[in-house]
Amino acid sequence: MKKRTLLWTLSMLLIVVVLLGSVIGVNLFKQKAMNDYFANMPEPSFPITVSQIKTQDWTPIIEAIGFIEPKQGVTLTSETSGVIKDIAFESGASVEKGQMLMALDSAVEKANLKSAQARLPAAKAKYERYKGLYAKGSLSKESFDEAEAAYFSLSADIESLKATIARREITAPFSGSVGIRNIYVGQYMNIGSSIVRLEDTSVMRLHFTIPQTDLSKISVGQTVNIVVDAYPDDSFKGTIKAIEPAVSAQSGLVQVEANIPNSDGKLRSGMFAKANILLPVQKDQVIIPQVAIAYTLYGDSVYIVTEKDGEKRVKQHVIEVGERKKDVAHILSGVKDGDTIVTSGQVRLSNGAKVHVVESDTLTPSSEVPML
């Protein structure tokens, strides 16, 4: 009985050994076959798009932001109270300097003026007569002084009444355009009540700041390109009008003012604007598309395509990036004129990788905005 059990156990062990050996043998065969396959497999070639570097002129800029202001702008208010008798402008109209815009009722003041003017000739005649008599010694000094005081006091009262009437007539202090009026004939106005906004928008101003480190790069008369959100495709040209003589001790910034011609009336006060101060043009600079640059914490780089024996490969080059504008960047070092750089497909690349160039329009902006 024991002998039979031993034989059965040995048989099972033999079967297990045979099965394990078969599995190991099959795996070894598969591994060898795979190694032979990969050893004989051709090197992969990655598709890329490229661009050849050609030097071109580069205009450095200093970027800044600010708000558009009018050449002159004021909210007209009333210096006195009263009932509105006349309104001589419409909302949005253009007005000339000195043009009457609004008049308060001044009937009482005008009546007092007429009364004073009617008494003036008699007071003047009395003053002239007393002056002659006093010169001859026929009149006391006291009587002459009273006549003189009455005449000049009445003359001053007339001037005061004229000034009071003038203050009740609001005129344009300069030529420009008025805004939307919120007053009506017959309305009672208090002192200081707002009448309308008046602005001279023939030339607009832009106030912005720059770091003090850029102060040596700007000067009065320098060209400034201005872009506003309302007209993103238009660029407005202006010139630097004034530079603040003092640097802010708290921020280290310098205030700058630029004038912008506004003959077409597109610019409005209060608009947010981006300003680019144009610096002298630099000749023969390396400019490349920004999509070609790989930005990392360890530095910026591009892949340059090299060709040998009809085979294209790439090599990674560390570059120094200067200014960037829209979709291009100014390269200070790392590549040169004539180099062919990779513009797409960099994700799968490494140094020495084999590549082939394909055609692609990924860098060409679409003429239509895709529908969502």
C-alpha cells in the first residue's frame, strides 16, 4: 500500500515538473522571439512640421496700460439756484466756446439792473457838478464825498447785478461735445447741481506708468501704439507729450502722458488702453514662432533639424528668449539664421530622434471662428 502511494506521488511530481518546464520553455521562446523582433524592427520616424529661420528687423517695445482721458473735460454745474428758463443744447451736440447752454430765470435781477441804470445818469451828473463846485471852494468836502460815494456805489451795484445775471447763464468754457442732459425747462436747480458733461475729444490723452529702469529708453515725442478693447483690430498712434520729473519712491514707477489724435472720434474717455512704446529698430534679428519653444523650469529650448545621408534627425538647443509679441518671439542666442526648427510634434521627440517633415496648416490662423 505504501509503495503504491509513493509511486503515485512520484508520478504527480514528474507531471508538475514537465508542465512547469513546458511553461518556462514557451515563455523563453516568446521572449527570444520578441527580442529578435525589436532588434530587427526599423527605427521609428516621428512626423513634425518645421520652419526655417530668416533674420528680420525687430522693433523692441515697452508695454504699459492706462486709461484714456480727454484733452479737456468738465461737468458743468450751476453756481446759483433758480428755475430753468431756457436750454440751448441737445444731448450729444457739438458746442463752441462761449456758447450759451442754459439760462436760469433772472427777471428780478434784470429789473433791479434797469432800476440802477436809470438812477446812474443823475448820480453821475450830481457827482460832476459837486466836483466843480468843490474845486472852486463853493462846496464842503463832506457834501462832495457823499456825492462821489453815491455815484461809485451805484456803478458798483450795476456791475454786481450784471455779474449775477451772467452767473445765471451757463456758457461753454471751451469747444467740445456735450453728453446726455438730465435737466428740463421749468426745473428748479440748487447750487452745485450737475447740468451736463462737456469734453474736448479732438485729442485724447493716455496716462500710464513705466518702471524707472526703462526711463532712459523713452523721450518726449516718441511714438506710442495704443490698442483699446472696443477696437481690437485697430491701432491708434500717439506721441509722448510729458514725462513726470520725479520717480515714485513707493513703487519705483514713472508717470508718462501721451497725446492721441482722435479726429474720427472713436476714442472715448475712460477706455482701458494698452500702450506699446516703440524703441529703435534692431536689424537682422532672429525671430521664431512661439509654438516652436519648449518652456520649462530648466530653461527654454527648441529642436533643430539636421540631415545626414538623407536622414533627418533633431537636436535640442537651449535658447535665450527676449521679447514676445503675439505669436512670435525675439531670440537672443541659441539659434542662428538658416536653422530649421521644429514647430509642432515636439512632445514625442528627444535628442537624436529620427523625424520626417509633414505639411500642416496648424500655424495658419483660421479665417472663421468655429461655431460652438
